[in-house]
Amino acid sequence: MINIEFYKKRLEILKNSINQELESYFDMKLSECYDSEIKNVIDELKTFTLNGGKRLRPILMIISYNIFNDIDQKIIKAATSIEMAQSFLLIHDDIMDNSDLRRGKPSFHKAMEKNINDRKIAENIAISAGDLVDTFSHEALLKSGFEINNLLKADYEFSKVIEDTGKGQILDIYSSINDNYSEEKLFKLHYLKTARYTIEGPVLMGAYLAGDIKYTENLRKFGSNAGIAFQLYDDVLGIFGDENKTGKSIKSDVNEGKKTLLIIKAYENSDDNDKKFIDNAIKNGNINDDDFNRLKYIIKNTGSYDYSMKKINELTVNAKNELKKINGNNEAIDMINFLLDYMIKREN
């Protein structure tokens, strides 16, 4: 029986440790910088990175490490790498999606625009800032103090994660203009863009830093199944969630033309009239309340919502079955199980 309060408390302790290490790292970078304009950008990066966020990726990295080794300061330092990579990806993603909000506050380019009052220049600075924090992420990992062979394996995995995320982003962009989009193609996108850097990458990096290679294939399968389930649930929240809790408009995915599993299956199971409506809705760019409510009704009525939830459950079971094959710290394995349940039942 998992003690929920115990794990919640442990999550909070790990989150605080990660935030402290992130703050220390950015303070070090600020102390090294003697140009006021660059310093302002780094300070904004610090604010953006420390602004909310559940720290699930670095926590997964730490707990995966803990399956094979006791938690130490080295893994806390190393885990900040994946959180800074998250900042890099979110900054660029928000520019591409033209998103004004991130975690309920201005996205990075919007925060810069307030100071500069020129959208194009603010976006250019944000792109450069994203590149900058990407280099910070690798430096934080490489300077964490681990044995060189383990460090090289982890950093190689880290680099491949960012590569795959970039490939996934390309597929995501094409999906908005590709009228024929299949469930198979969507799952490939979710694996590359989300599963790799949200779950699979962090747990593999933690294992490599701990010196384990015996169970990396189980962790890889766990991460791919859990990561796709995570994204499918995120897509459900994107339409059926509470925007006061998610921190973004529930219309944003539809307005961006995202072909989620909800949309794909609703389209497949609709008559010609509703198919035309769905097509127009995701191409509109500014759907009104009545049409948005009709779209939600179609998703429910066609069985698309239930189908998505079924897939989420199947992937979650597959992920948990892979964890059962791993011999290690049972408390750490239970913690990862708890995190998986949390990720697919969250409200934000």
C-alpha cells in the first residue's frame, strides 16, 4: 500500500532541493557575467526556470538513480540539467505556438517584450536565451562530479533526447498542415517530442549515472509507454481541463490546430457534417465558445474521449509491468509508480 502523504512530502523535499540547486547555478552564471544586457537575460532565465513547474523530470532522474544508489548531492546537481533543458524547449515552443502564458505567467518572449516593447526583438532575444540555457544544461550535468564513463553515457543520452525532441517538434509542426494524420503517426510524435525528454530520458540518465546498464531496456520501455500516456492525458486536459489549474487556455490546442488523439478518433467516427465541422474548428485559429462546446460534445459522443482514456490506461499498465522486472530499491520503484499515477491523474 503506497503511503500517499509520505510520497507527497518526499516529492516536496526533492523539489526544494532542485530549486535550491537551480538558484545556485543561475547565481553562479550571473556572478560570471559582466555585461548588463546579458546579465538581464540570464536573470530573466532564472526567473522563468524557477517560476512554478512540478520538477517531475529531474525528480524522475533522481528516483531512477535511487533505484541503484543512495541519493547524494551529485545527482541533485546533475538533475538540474533536464530542468534547464525544459526551459530551453518551452521558450522556443511558446514562440512557435504564439503563446503569451506559461505556468499562469508571461511566457519568456512576452516577459522580454514588456522591457523592450518590440515583439520581434523580444522573440529574437528569447530564441538566443533558449540556446544559452541549453548550453547551461550540459554544463550542469558535466560538472556534477560523476565518474567520467557514467557521465559520458548520461550526456550522450541527454544529447539524443534533445535531438529526438527536435525531430518530434518538426513532426508536430507538419501535423497542423497535414490533413491525413493517423494514430500511429501521432504516437510516434508523442514518443519523440514528449516521452523521450519527459520520462524515458530522465530515468535512463539516472540509471547511467548510477552505473547501471542491466535494466536500461526495461527503463526505456517504461519511459516510452509512460511518456505517451502522459502526453495523451495532457491532450485530454488541453480540452477538458480547468484552465485556472492548467495555467493556459483550454482552447489553445484547438486554436493551434493540434491533431490530438481526441480529434483524430472523433473525426474517424463522425458523419460528413461533423467531419466538416471538426476540420473547420481546428483550422479556425480562434474558436468561439459555442463551437468549442460542440466540439467537446462530438468528442464525447463519438467515443473518442473514452478511447483516449482506454489507451492511457493500457500504456500505464505496460509501463508498470516493466518496473516489476527491475531489481533494486523497492521504495524508489514504488515512488516511480506513484509519480506515474500522479502524472496521469493530475489537474495541471
